Amino acid sequence: MTAPSFLNALRAFEASARHQSFSAAAAELNVTPAAVGQLVRSLEEWLGVALFHRGSGGRARLIPTDVSLRALPDIRDGFDRLSLGFARLKEGSTVGILNVTVSPAFAAKWLLPRLDRFQSAWPETDVRLDTSLKLMDFATQGIDIGVRYGAGHWAGLEAEKLMDEEVFPVCSPAFLERHAGLRKPEDLRGLTLIDDLSVDRQAGFVTWSAWLKNAGTKLAATRTSLKINNSAAVLQAAIDGHGVALARSVLARDDLASGRLIRLFPKITLPSELAYYIVYRKECADLPRLAAFRTWLHDEVASADQQA
């Protein structure tokens, strides 16, 4: 009996013993009952022992013999180990699913406009995005890799910096045309300031109050404001002319390059204490498709910096 035939016969035997039926085993293995019966008989002939007590009648239950009952736990354990080994082999390939978690805003404004380039370079990798502001449990939720915005410390995860950013006011060309006197921060008085509520204020996120203070103005953040808990929607509100948004440079980059948004007071800079980090479990760091995605992320950032 060849190795493949031997494995097929063992599978047919194990399934038949578990279901006590050739028909039920056949349904599980997607073959005919006759094929299962033939595989079991071939195994019995090769071993020289009977594996089942066969009752009379077409629907009689198959009762494993004593020798079968002693062998079945080890056979089942062997199949479990084979399945685990096969999964390990698949992990060593770029073929398969890569589960990626990012915030909705990062997905919309940075990742999705660039993702085609990764998929062209690695067509055998199936990227599946989970867009959420919640901190995912990578192990229990099957996440391979993510990009998080913060100070760089997350329990149980490796974090390598991807991008720093700065924060500055932006508005649409049409809004600037309607308010042509916007030349210094004090000119923001009385205008609608669009506020981003998507990041915890205790985490070092730059607010309008912090930006105005850094700009050296005594102007307080106006009460005439629009508060939105999604960074991409904050930028869209500014694009639509609803006011002046405090933009995060990474997310606003493409909108600024296209002219949909204009940066105000470009000589005033305020780097954020927070940054973007690639995060993953240490034990998964060398998986080929995860390593490929990490390298691609860094290459995309380097390419954008060269074009800036």
C-alpha cells in the first residue's frame, strides 16, 4: 500500500469508527460509501486484522474491534498533528490570508489608495481589512498585523514606528476664498473650527487649544465648532467648506497634494507626540506574508517622503 493510499485508508477507518457507519463517513469525506468500504477492507487485508464487527443488514452499526479501539486515540492524535504541521507549512508561504487591522480613517485616507500596489506585488496574498478604533486582541481574533496611532506601547505586541506626523489647520479653496483675510491665527476668531474627537485627549493628541497656544495667540478655541469622531470625516467636512479643520498630516497628505485642501499658516509647525506604528505579535514576525506587508508599508512611506 502506498503512503497516500495508506493515509486515505486510515482516514476512512477513523471516520467510519467515529460515525459507526460507512455512509456517514462517506458523506464527511465526500466520497461514496462503497469507496470507504473498499479503503477499510484494503487496510484490514494489509494489516491482517479485522477492524470492525460487522452486523447484518444494510444499516447495521459498525462496531470497532478491541484492537481498533486501542489504536484510534493515537490515530486521531496523529491526524491532529498532521493538520497542525500543514498549517505551519502554510504559514511559511506568502500564499493565504493576511488579516490587517487599522482605523477607519487610516484605511480611507492612506492605506486603501495605496493597497493596489501591494496586491500587484503579492497577488497570492489575500488581504482582509478590519477597520476599527477598538484595540483588537490579535491572538483571539486572528489578526496578523496592524497600524496603530499612539505612543508606541501596546501590551503583548511588537511596535515599530512607521510615520511621525504634525498637526495644522486646513480648509478648502472655496472657504479660503470666502475668508480672504485668513493670514494669521488670530483671524480664526469667529470661524467654525472642526474638532477631531477620534483620539483620546489624555493620550497626547493635539487639540485646537494646544495648537492655538503653540501658535502664540491668546485666542481661545471658539465655541462655534463642529465635533466629529472620525478623522477622515473631519477632513471631508473641511473639503466641503464647513470650516477650518485641525488636520493630521499623514491623513491629509493626498487631499493637500490634490488641492482639495489648503494648509493655513505653513510657517507654524506642531509635531504630534503620537505617531503611526506597525504592530504584530513577536512570534509571528518572520511569517513571509507579514514580513512582506511590513516591508511594503515602510517602502510606501519612504517613496512618499522622496516625492515630498
